Amino acid sequence: GAVVSQHPSRVICKSGTSVKIECRSLDFQATTMFWYRQFPKQSLMLMATSNEGSKATYEQGVEKDKFLINHASLTLSTLTVTSAHPEDSSFYICSASPIPGTEAFFGQGTRLTVV
Amino acid sequence: AQSVTQLGSHVSVSEGALVLLRCNYSSSVPPYLFWYVQYPNQGLQLLLKYTSAATLVKGINGFEAEFKKSETSFHLTKPSAHMSDAAEYFCAVSDSSYKLIFGSGTRLLVRP
């Protein structure tokens, strides 16, 4: 199957700093990628839809100035958590599909800890 | 709006016993339905998917699921549980914008 790579897998940062997470589709092009957030022992919550060459679409309640998304190429989307605070600590996961509407492939996830 | 309900946040079975994880969906259009598995601190791996072809879908690792429109269900089964099946399982439905809507998840525990 297709491969989606996410980096880093773990990151610890100080409160007030920004953190960038990368999501790459390694063997296919993705015009759309999705970013999810997962709290411990909970389901995945869709944060935003990343669209190549245009602005991301954020879900209700997600601060777009807090979670900056850039989809500059057909194989790379980035999520930047700006001015991170401890409550931003979570597991962030991206996904992409070679063909929209079909099977989604997920990255390995990024465990963000803000201290 | 589409939604998914997974009954039972935890399911415990003995090794070798039948696994049954329940999923009910709500959708105004014919849905695409998925089951994913997640191991600790990892992303999600697709087990199987229903895309309006055969109603009985076979997936990886011996799992299968049956789409029942009359019951709006897509339950996941496996005849004989292995210790390695212990993980979190998510049912998901895809809406018209191709976003996945996930259920709350079911943690499968396998007792030796």
C-alpha cells in the first residue's frame, strides 16, 4: 500500500515555542491531506483539511492561527503548532489518499509534549 | 451528517475465542465504511473497507465485516483471537468530502 511518513515521531518543547510537524506522501501525490488530533484513550478528532496550493479548511473550534497548515507541494503538508502550551500536548496524526474518497493512509503520528 | 457509534469501549476475549466489535453508522447517502487498527503510539492501519461492492468484506489478519443496510451496522469479527490482536479498533465512515468520521474506538483485550 501507499506510504505516508510523519516526522518527528516525538517532540518535547518549551511552553511558548513553536513546533512544526511534517507529513509526506512517499509514493503518491496527494492534493488533500488531513490532520487529526488524538487525546489519550480517545478517538481521532479531525482538525483540518490541507489543500495543496490553497488555504486549509479548519473544523469548527480549531484555531487556525494556532495550528498553521501549509501544503506547498503534492507530497508535503506541514502543521505548525504556534506558541505551544501544555494543553496542546497530544498525539497528532496525518492522513492522505492516493485517490480522494478511497482508502486513507496514515502517518505514524507525532507525540507532542509541551513542558 | 454522518456519524459512527461503537458500542463498548472495551471488549475482552480469551485467546482463540470469537472477536466481535460493533459499529453502527448514520448516513444519508450510501456510505464508505472502514475499520482501522491502532497499536500504542502508532498511526492507524486499515483492516478492511466497504465500498458498495460485496456486503461481506474480508480484511487482513483474518478479520471480516458485514455491511447490513437494514441494521445500519458494520460489525467486525474474527473467528479466533490471537494475543497480537490486542489493540484499539476504530470504525469510520467517509462523507462526501472524503473526510473520515471516526467512532470512539474499542479497545480489544485478549486474555491468555
